[in-house]
Amino acid sequence: MTQTIDTKTVKHVANLVRLGISEEEAQKFSGQFSAIIEYFNMLNEVDTENVPPASDIANAENVLREDVVKPSMSHAEFIKNAPNSERGYVKVPTVLGDE
């Protein structure tokens, strides 16, 4: 089954995405899109009856570690390392608006 994308369809899609194209470009894209559809149609000819579906073609495994709560430095040690602090909080420059 040969399916072609005509220039009218190409122009319609170009208009939907607010893309201005000339008549020459519409004809060129029409041929290119039709060729792409033909490649996809070739996949219908492949016998995939005994091929299991692939949900992860890379066989990737999660390599991240589990989150584990561990002791950390005390609040006082943390504040001691901050360049500026005020009333037990780290003081940073104002980013939005005025103080």
C-alpha cells in the first residue's frame, strides 16, 4: 500500500506550526515525507510473530544506591562553616526584591 503526502497536507502542517514554506519546498517535503512513510510501511513486512516486545532495549539497570539516613555534622558545625550566618541560619545575598 503506497501512501503519499501531498503538497496540500505539507502546507497545512507547515501552517499549523507557523512555518512559512514555498511551493518548491512543499513539493520537496512531500516527496521526502512520502519516502519516510514507505520506510515505515516496510516494517509491516517483517515477521515479528515470535519476537517478544521490548520495553527496555538497552537493558539498563538502576545503579543508584538506596537512600540511607546516616549521621551528619551537627547544626553548630554546619553554621560554623558558613561564610555568613544570622540567628542560626545561613545568610545569603538577596536575590529577589529588597530587604
